Amino acid sequence: MTAMSIATILTAVSDRRPPVSTASKTSKPIPLAELAAMIERRRAETGVGELPRNSGKRRTPGKKALLDAIRDAGGNW
């Protein structure tokens, strides 16, 4: 008997295809500071300033309560 992963067995007998990764096979992770610099550079090149925030017209009661709690705790989301 050969050791085999249960996932391999189930994939072989099911009609579903194996999951596909959305990660690029050619790109490599970049540091967050480098990403922030790239975004700032693109904003400067395109002339895009501050982006508008969501108006919040369709917030659920739960989301409103969460934002109120954050505000009461001294935060500003």
C-alpha cells in the first residue's frame, strides 16, 4: 500500500476540479513600505489626490453599532 493524501483521493473521485490558487506564479512579495511608495508614486503621476470615503448610506445596524463603539473608544474609522 502506498501512502496518499486524502485530498488526492477525494479529488480523483469527485466531479470538482482541484482549487486554483489566485497567487501569481511570477510575482514575489514586496515589503509594505515599498507598496506604499509605489501607490504614492502612482497617485502623483496621475494627479489623484485623496479618495472619497464611503458615504455609509447602506450600513447595516451592526456596522453602525460597531462604528459607534469605535468612536466611543476614541477611535475614528
